[in-house]
Amino acid sequence: MSGNIVVQAVAAVCALALYFLPSILADRRKRHDLLTLALFNACVGWTGFGWLLALYWSLQPNPPKNVAGEIVQTRKAVLMRAFSSALQLRVQKRASARERAEHSAEHKQP
């Protein structure tokens, strides 16, 4: 009797593991859209076609990141760095010009 319950428990765990195999594979492959895939698998996986779609989806490579957005962010960072450098150079030039003016004024006084 208790052996039958153990067999049923093992069979249930194996069935769940097989049902969520696409989600498990997606997790192992570090997919960025794991949650979406797992929800799809849970909701539509009971149909054979839904399970096959989830399996196919889990075996695909990660979708590309937002390359255009990254380019814009990189350009902004480069422009800000260039602006900061130019501003710092301008401040240093003004400070050195002020020091030269003060130094020459000291030497002109009798």
C-alpha cells in the first residue's frame, strides 16, 4: 500500500518535471524572458502544441538587447565626458590667466 503511494508521488514529480521541461531548460540557459516563458508554459502547455511552442522558445538564443538604446546612452555619456573635460580645461585656463594677471600686477607696483 505505502509502496503504491511512493510510486504515485515519484510519477507525479516526473510528470511535473516533464510538463515544465521548457521552463527548466530556459532557466538553465539563462533566458532573459524566463518569467514570460514559464507563464506561457504553465497556461498553454497542457495543449501539446503549446508545450511544443514553449520547448521551441526555450531552445532559442536570448533576444538581442536594446542595441539602439545602448548606442544613445553611450553617445550621451561620451558627450557628457567631452563637455566636462572642455569645461574643466576652460576653468583651468581662466585660473592660470587670473594668476598671471595678479602676478604681473604685483611686479608693476612700486
